[in-house]
Amino acid sequence: MTSERNGRLALVGVGRMGAAMATGWLRKSRGGVPADRLIFIDPGLEGPAADLAREHGVTHLASLDAKTAKSVDTLILAVKPQVMEKVLPALSEVVREDTLIISVAAGIGLRTFEKAFPGRPIVRNMPNVPGAIGKGINVAIANARADELGLRKQAETLLKVTGPVEWLEEERLMGAATGVSGSGPAYVFLMAEALARAGEAEGLPADLAERLAVATVAGAGAMLEKSLKDGSANAAELRRSVTSPKGTTQAALDVLMGEGGLPSLIHKAVAAAEKRSRELGSGEKK
């Protein structure tokens, strides 16, 4: 059974990620969202979001009223997790019984949305920061009602403008996915930062050290992506291919991969992020 979504799409919260998604929908000739079907729900529209609204003539409302909600069959929640509890009550009073609810807020589980929107099809999605430039990755899970109506494909069409969508069957794994891909870009940024500072400590000019570090991280990432797509190598194989026995890279890796080194630290970091994700999902605010 499939329920077609031909009504309007309301985007609640049009910050960096919301604006990135809207930009992708408006630019796509197929599978996108025409401007006359899109509604921005945000009390203070500014920056790229305001530019999009002006350029494409997208309807902008400070809040979703009952009359407008009757035309909305897809509602995407892109507000910050700490704001979510403030916006849910008003939205739950006006959205239709068949409205597809999609959340892109970190740490808030399906149970919270099912309580606010009983009986509605719901998809929970975890994007990441590179999605703002269309280079992200999404991890999503659908509730039973969304699956009954066959709405994964339609949700995926909307979400994939920021990057591919990977589906989970167990929500308990969302915390681990958050620790890897949701928080992961910060780990990479820290790596680039640390690499630049290390080069500076060894005598390189600060601006040159930063350029070298950024280009190295970006280039290595692009090489890894290409190798995974064509099946030529995975991360471990690429690492081994650039490591000559008793060479400079081996000397560095002996430090990074030693006891308490990078693999252990990353494991602890992902575990900490996963734990915090579960705490946020259970309602802990500390």
C-alpha cells in the first residue's frame, strides 16, 4: 500500500540544515518540491532561508495555522532538539490525521513524536553537517504506520537532497549512527585542526600548515570515497597502501595506533556520543 504525497510540505525551522534541504528541493527538476507546494514555518526567517523565500516566492508563516495545515500532507521538523518540546503541542493540534511527520532533530526518539502525533506516519532522520552542501549522509527509521502506508520511498526522496539515506530497522542503533556520522564531522575537523597545529609546532608558518592540513584531509576523503564507490579499496587497505615499512608514515602510525592511540580514542568518543544520544532521547537535559 502506498500513500501519495501531493499536498503541501511544511518545513518547520529553516536554519542551516532546513535551508539546505529547501535549496535542494527547489533546484530539482524531478522529485523536487515546487515553490507553491512549500511552506516555511519559522518566526524569524533570515539569511539564506529569507533569500530563498524571496527568490522563489515560498510562503512564509511564523506558525502553522489550522486552515493552512489542512493542505499540508508532509511536515518536516528541522528545529533544534531543545526547541522541539515547545513547538510540538501547537503542531499536534492542527496537523491532519494522515500527515507524514519527518524529524531531523538529533536525540529525539519516535516515541516522543508518536505521543505528540498519535496514529500518524513518522520518520526519524539523522543527517550531518556536510548535508548543508549536499555531501552528507542520512540515517533514518520509520514507525509502523509509515511502513504500513509505504512511505519510506517518499521520505527518502525528500531527505536525499542532502546525501544518501541509510535505513535502520532498530531504533536503538540510532545513537551509534549519531556517534559515527552525526557527530563524526567534528572529529574530522578536530583532526585537521590538530594536524595544522602540529605542523606549526614543527616550524611551518601557521597559514601554510592549515592549508596543508585541510587539503590533506579533503583529498584523502575524496580518494576514500572514490575507492569505496569503485570497489578498489576500503579505508584500511588505503592506509596500508600509503605506509612504507620503516618509513615516515609508519613512524607516525606507530604513535597513532599504539596503546591508547587514535583507534581507542575514537571508540571512546563514539561510545560517549551514543550514550549522550540515549540520554537526550530519554528526556535528560543535563
